[in-house]
Amino acid sequence: MFHKVIAASGSGINSWSIKSREQSSKFSMNLASLLGASEDEITDATKRMQFLRKADPGTMCERSYQVVGEEVSVYHYPTPGKC
């Protein structure tokens, strides 16, 4: 019946799933900083994305929690140590 479908619950129009360009940029800059990116990698969007693509997924998950803080518990994101 289904072919090449990823099933997931939720909606793309939930308030937590919609972020402005500024919010997304700020999040990625904060995450890159916590992961140890250089100032140049943090401020340049292309270099920032290249840096984040190479980052360790487990470490990225842990640091993501630090960036979003208390919002995590509201939206049921993974908690530290459970990424």
C-alpha cells in the first residue's frame, strides 16, 4: 500500500515546528558554537552548515538540548543522555 513513505505523528503546522529564518539561524549559530565551531564557521551560513553536517550526531543531539533549554520538556524532545 505504501512505498517509500516515512510515517510520523504530528503536524507540520504545529507551533513548535514552524520557525522563522531568524530563529533557525540563531539556533544553528548557537549549536555550532557549542560544538566548537570557529567564529568564521559560526557567522558564515555556508561554512556553518558544512560544519554542522560533519558534527557527531550524538554530540549534536546533546548540545541541541542546551540550545533549546526548557522548551525541550514542553515538546518532548530527547533529554540529555538519551539521544
